Amino acid sequence: MQIYNSPHIQLPLPQVPQAELLLYLKSLSPSSPLLSGDNSIGIGLDSCVLPTRHPGISLVETTDFFYPLINDPYLMGKVACANVLSDLYAMGVTEVDNMLLLLGISKELSNDQRKVVIPMILEGFRDLAKEAGVTINGGQTVVNPWMIIGGVATSVCTRSEIIMPNQAVAGDKIVLTKPLGTQVAVNLHQWMSLGTPSWNIAKDLISAEDVVKGYDDATTSMTTLNLAAARLMHKHGAHAATDVTGFGILGHSRNLAEFQTAEVDFSIHTLPIFARFTEVCKQLIEKGGRNFKLLQGLSSETSGGLLVCLSAEAADKFVEEMRSEGGTAWIVGDVVPGNKTSRIADNPEIIEVSY
């Protein structure tokens, strides 16, 4: 049963542009700095970190939701859960105290379809939350024109449980823990499944078998928690981190660089990408198809990896240990003196990744 069912939908559906979104958010806290001297974070990074009335205790919280990306409702529930939790993991928070589930049920689903699809989504969300060691204790469900799935994650933390994301220094290495290309994977699979005009262009560039393999690899990646990476951030003394999601690796690295204490830039020289997608993206542009902006670092990701700044020695150990635990990680860039921005090399090294 397809839970994305319109040939006119380009998945993931567009987000509000990053610069426009940040402008809107100023309406909520126009005079508050994003990072303040009391180890708090307001609006603009992965999670808020708010001191409570109890000395030494902070509330770390995030929310996220989106439209269905894949056709398996159970796995879609897992993707949504992983995506929400990733914001806390980017802060080094490894123990989550509570989750809420947000669900919009499409009015296009019949009652019989709801009875099949909705329990599967909820089971997937619940099962991955259980893997993360957290339970779901509330939320909100509405009937909506489109399916929406997401949630809220909350942790009550001591200062030592949080890694503030503003301590990167020149000489650090930048590590990425999941491949790029989830947007490409889900769109190619949707185009092929629905026989869209876009597939008429793409089918000459990639085989159906490679589309399915890339989609399966992306699904595996999106349903994998960033919990192991968050734990290793503490072990190896990470200086800053974010997760790579809707604004792509460049958008999120720019946002992180802007709020560093030191005058540094992030220079990205390597892009790990799901196998076959690099060449497909290049040829799609040449043939007048969609430009995913994957090689420019602006392709949306869902439940992407953590982008972590560590000392050079720690980065090598971090990558080695992630791989020894069955995960993925690559050194993809350098922290260099600069003006608090991020850039991708003109000809970045491409690492083709297949699970």
C-alpha cells in the first residue's frame, strides 16, 4: 500500500528556505542571543537548552515532523522517530526522558486503510523509541489533507550530559556519520514506482535494480539512530556538532559555523554519497531534469548523520570506533581560521557508499 500516492508530489516536499525561516524565528525571540553565557540555547540550532529553576539542571527539547518518504508504514514510523531523536543526539544527549508523537492522518485514506497503515506507523515509531531507551507518553493526532508524522523529544540533563555546539577551533577535523543522498533515493524510487515524467528521464541513467538498492540503503540509514555517535562525542571530546537534515550538509554546517566562539570556517572537502547517485544527479541536470543540488551540499536529508568537530587525533579514533561498532563515519572537512561560515571545495572527493 502506497502512503505517498500522488505523481505530482516531489518528496520530500519543499521546506521554507533557511534564511527565510531564521528571519521568521526572530519574531519569537527578537532580542535573545542564540547562545548565552548561562549555557543555554534558544532558537536556531538543533535543540533548545534551557536552564530550569533547579540549579545545574537543564531541559533539552526538540520537535520535528514531515511527510511520508517511504512506502512501508512501519519503517516510516522508525524514520520519523530517528529523525526527532537526532536533534538531541547532536547536543551529545544520550538519555532521553520522554517522547510525544505527532500524527496527521490523511483524509484520503479509507477507514480500512487507516486500520492497516496507522498501527504500523505507530509500531515503527514505538519500536525505535524502545531501542533508544525512551517511551512515548502522549502526543496529538488529527485528520489532515496529507499524512504527517513526527514528534517531540525531551531530556532533563546535568551540564556534563550536554555538549554545547560552539567550541570548534582551527585545526579540528569534521566528521560525518551517514552518507548523503536520501532525497535522491526516495525521489528516484517514487518516480519509478509511479511512472512519472521524471522517471522517463531518469530511467536511461540508472537501472531499476540500482534505484531499489539505493532506496534500501537510504532506508537503512534513515532508520539508524545516531545514538552511538552521540556517545562517542563524549568519549572523544567533541567540540561542536549538528545533524544533517532538511538544509543539506552545507546549510547545516553554515548554521553551526555561524555560532562558534572562535573565528573559524568549516571547509568541506569530501562528500560520502550513496552509490550511483553522483553521476545520476549530474546527468539529470544535463538532460533538463531535476537539480537536487547534491554536490553543492544543499540536497535535503532526512534522519541524516551527525556532523561533528573534533581534534585531529580524536577524529581518527572516532571514525575507527564508529566503524568497529558497525556504523559509518568519514573525515569530510577541516576547521580553519575564517569568518564563521562554511564552504564545499570546488571539486570535492566523492566516496561512493553501499551498505
